[in-house]
Amino acid sequence: MTKNIDILIIDDDTSLSEMLALHFEDMGLIVTTATGAANAWERLEEYTPRLILLDQHMPDTLGISLLPKLKEKLPQTPVVMITGKHDMELAIQAIKLGALDYIHKPIDTDALNATVQKALSKQQDKKGLQASENIENSAPNIIGTSLEMLEVVKTIAIASQSEAVVLVQGETGTGKELVAKAIHHHAERQGPFVAINCSAIVDNLLESELFGHEKGAFTGAVGTTDGKFTVANDGTIFLDEIGEMSPHLQAKLLRVLQEQTFQRVGGKETLHTNAHVIAATHRNLEEMIKEGTFREDLFYRLKVITVEIPPLRKRKEDLKLLVPHLLGRINNALGKSVKTITKSAFEKLVSYTWPGNVRELENILTRAVAICQEDALTPELLHIGETAHKTSEKSATVQPLMSLEDIEKEHIQAILQSTNGHKGKTCSILGISRPALDRKIKKYGLDVS
């Protein structure tokens, strides 16, 4: 008969294991340690732990390989993965294989204590956390090791294994569509990822875009056309800026979420969809409910699984990962080879408040790389809205404030110049379609030569 203990620590780093064991024993917990897989099985012959702390890198195996075997032997025992390297793919795979949590070294003691207390105080709900054999390496990459972003990654893993509606909330530029794509990528659906921006299309056209229309339903409807809910069948439909949807369309969307049925504009046939719905907004929907501009019943239909993306100003520690990642991507897009960013330039990035979040960071780095003539970014290349965050400084040489249109015109012109007028690369960097770029070129009279 095995003895009941609180925690089994499986880690070949004996000094760390001993330190953690002493830490937990000071909390009144019973702890034992193992130096690898073989030693762990020996311990499990003698002890039955209430919680297992499992390191990823060990001499005789990887923790991710040992995890499913531990869950098979002790299905009710929560396992917390520990790793010294940030790896979003590994984090998602670990949670899908049944890990309760995923913690990085150096270990944040407060975070570890909270996880251990959660694991020991109540039974883990394992619904939706089934093993997945195939993890694609081409997944949209969520960059960050802050506690807030680790929570985002964990929720992505849960949402990808569920049919429930997902609501992604976060400020403009935080990466809501990237999160939606990550959920879709890690789900086992066969259909496409279909995105639509509810704020970019007028109401009557948005209804047709979502649900399709019959021939003759309105002027210009020369044939029957499928909507996004039909196209996204067996896949994912991403409704960006859901807070901008009119009350009329909110009612129609509510029906889709309740019954998974809809009708084309001008049609009578009831159509069915099983598309996984992910909605996103930068607005406070609860405030909109109070104002009478958003339906409360729709809000609760959307808010089944919620992903809260923190603004960049609240996770500045992630800049150490974000900046190199973005620089590499920008270099590839522009055919440049900017290898580094100087310490003073990086400090300039850290000191900024980032109202436009990661999108603003990428735009600023793109402009800097485009005009950089050396292999390192220096502070003077980073045009970070000085007038916006230095308004308290009295200076006779302050530049006049620019309108949003002037800023957009200047930025698009800079990208066009950096790509030598290549519209495809320019669209990729700006994140807009070719027709949208052509309209802006015409609107601002930009030089594409």
C-alpha cells in the first residue's frame, strides 16, 4: 500500500528540487523528489501524491513525454509542468495533455504557491483537455512570458478543445485576431478560418456578408451568394469589433448562437451552421448594455469562454521577446538585415506607454527598419509619438500635432518607399487588402515609384 503525500517533484536539478521541497515543507506539506522518469516510477510505487511538479528537460526523458503516462496512472492527480524555456507550442500541448498549469524558470514563488493551493484545494475540471497527437509548428505565435500572457495561452488551449463561443477582449492593437487564429489552429476542425470586421462594413451589407443573400434581394444582387457563416461551416468564424454591430444584427446573431440556424437576406430557406464562433471587441460591452446599445442576452451568449488580452503597457517585460521576434519578421518582409537594437533604443521602447499596443510597436519598428542604414536600431530611428507622451514638457520647439489621416499618409508612404513600391509586401506589412491600399494611394496621392 502506498503512502499519501502532498507533492512529488520530478526534476533532475537536485538543488532546485531540495529548495522547493524545503519551501513546501515550511508550509506544512509532505514532499518527496525524483531525479527523472525511472526514479519517479520508483517513488510512485511507494507514494501517492496529491500533486506532481514535472520538469520538461531531464536526462532520461522529456516531461511532455512522461506527462500522458502519469495521467494514465493517476488520472485524478494534477500535474504542473516546469520549464526553463518559453515555448507556446509546448505550453498548449502540455495543457491539452492534461497539465493543470505551466510555469517558467526562474520560478515565481507567488505564482507557484497560488497554483499549488488551487491544485490541493479543489478537484481539477478536466473537460475539454483531451490529448492531441498532432501539434503544428506553424501555429500563430503568442509572444510573452508574463503571467497575464501565460493565462492567455492556457485559455487558448481550453477554448480550442471546446465548442463554446469565445469572447476575446482587449484594447486596439493587442492581437485579438492572432488569439482567434491560435484557437482555430489548435482545434480539430476541418473548415477554414473566416474573419469579418463588423465595424468596417455598413449595416445592410454586413447582414449580407454574414448570412448571404438571394438573387434580387437588393439592387445589385444578381445571384445567390453564400455568407460567412456558410463559408465557415466546420471551421471558425471570427467576428471582430462585435460591439459595433447594430441592434438589428445583434438579434439575428443571437438566433444563430441559440439555434445554429439563419436565413439569407431575401430568402426563406433555413440554413444550418456549426461554425465555431469567436467574437472580439475593444469596447466595454457591460457599459454598452447599461447604455442600451448592446443586448444583454447576446452578451451572455458570447461570454462563455473569455480571453482577456492585457495591454502592452501592463506587460512590458514581454518586450524582450516581442522586439526580436518582430524585427526578424520585419527584416524578412522588407529584405533587410537589422540584427540588433541598441540598449538606449530598447530603453526608449520600455519607457513608452504604448496606447496602440503591439500593432503600434510593429509599425514603429517597421518604419525604423525601413530607414535604418546600419545593422542596429538606434534611438533616433524610433519615431515614438513624442508630442503624445511629452505634453507636460514646455518647449518652444514642439512639432505641431498631426491628424490621424496625416499620420496614416506618412506611414503608408514610408512603407511604400521601403518596399520600392511593391504593393504585395506593403499590404502584408500594413495588414490591409490590395483594394484598400489602392484606395488609400488614390486618396492621399501617394508616390508608388
